[in-house]
Amino acid sequence: MLSRNEVKYIQSLCHKKQRTEEGVFIAEGTKIAAEILASDYTIKKIYATEHWMTHHADVQVPVIIVSEAELDRISNLQTPNEVILVVQQRAETPIPATPQGLVLVLDGIQDPGNLGTMIRIADWFGVAHIVCSTDTVEWYNPKVIQSTMGSFLRVNHWYTHLPFWLEKLQVPVIGAVLNGVPVQQMPFLPNAALLIGSEGSGIRQAVLSAITHPVTIPGKGQAESLNAAVAAGILLSHLT
């Protein structure tokens, strides 16, 4: 049975401040749990139902058996899914001055679902690096982690002051704007950065000057703009 302190601790990890102080994050569900268990991430503790444990008796991590009612109390999901992991965050590494391949660069993305979807899209198209502005939503936000469906395990990430980093970047910068070259006409660039702006205001003025290759997605209807994650998916499908 979970203690009151244990419940409070898990619930506290829903807040960025506590995750940062503890250096951990939470992940839920059987699929993500399986991927994390097979990765090199360090799992601090597992909260799981007896049903989950019957299939994972060999897990070499501290496990606390919980009832479905207890799982519901500590879960972020509308329908809790058998297991919750407390996982150690990756240690920060220096951001590469000139990453190899195509790098996804995110300027002010605020919606956790959008960030998680873009991580998943990057994984799908083999993009191994994402660089975020300092005000982009936190990578280890539970909604981000869930919406990646495990793809966060295979994509490197950094948070930095984008104007300064882009100024020193030695590769072309492709920027998603409304008045750019149609993406179908964009030449293949083996090493480049693809810059995607925020959901509400697009790419900010401070980083617009870094764009060397403005690109757009031609539309035929009356919609004012595309969702940031949808735009990233379409652009990556052409640029990779």
C-alpha cells in the first residue's frame, strides 16, 4: 500500500521545479516502460500492478506493487496503464557547434503535445538532434514524454539561447515561413538546421536573420496556418 508521502512525492513530479530539483521524470504505460527498460536510462523506482509484475518478474529495479485505485491516484493519464516509472534525467552535454545531418530547431514551442509529436516525427525521419529555445516547453514534461511514445529515447536534445547559437552555426538554416520557397523546390542539404516557430507567432524576429533558406508549405484552402508539429512533419518528409 502506498504511503501518503509516496503519493505526494509522485504527484510533486508533475511540477517542473520538483523534477528539476530531483533530476528525474515520470513515464507511464506498458509500451514506454518496455522501451525505457531496454534503454540505457537509469530507472529509480517502478510503481506497478500485480498483473504487470507477473510479466516482468526479472526486473532489476525497486518495484512497489500498487492497486488499480492507487495507480489512479498517482497517474497523469485519464485511463492509467499498469505501470509508472520514475526515471533519472540524462546528464546535460555540451551543445555541438556544428551538428551533423539535419537538426530540428524549435523557437518557443509551448504546447507539450506539439513538442512530443515533433520528437516522434524527428525519430520517424531519422533526425537525431533537436535544439530548443530556452522558453520551449520542458523536454521531461509528462505530457511531452507520453506523446513521444518512446521516441524521446532516440533523439538528443539541448536548450540554448537560439540567436547566439544560430549566429555561430556553420550550416544552412532552413526557416519555415509564409513567404518562402515552396518546399518541393528546396534542394537537398545533407547538413542543415530546420527552424520551426511557435504555435502562435511563428519564428521570432531575433532569429529570423539567421535563416539562409526560407521555405513554405503551399496550401490550397483558406486555413491561416498549419499546426507546428504538422508543419514539421511535412517539411521533414521532403527535406530528408
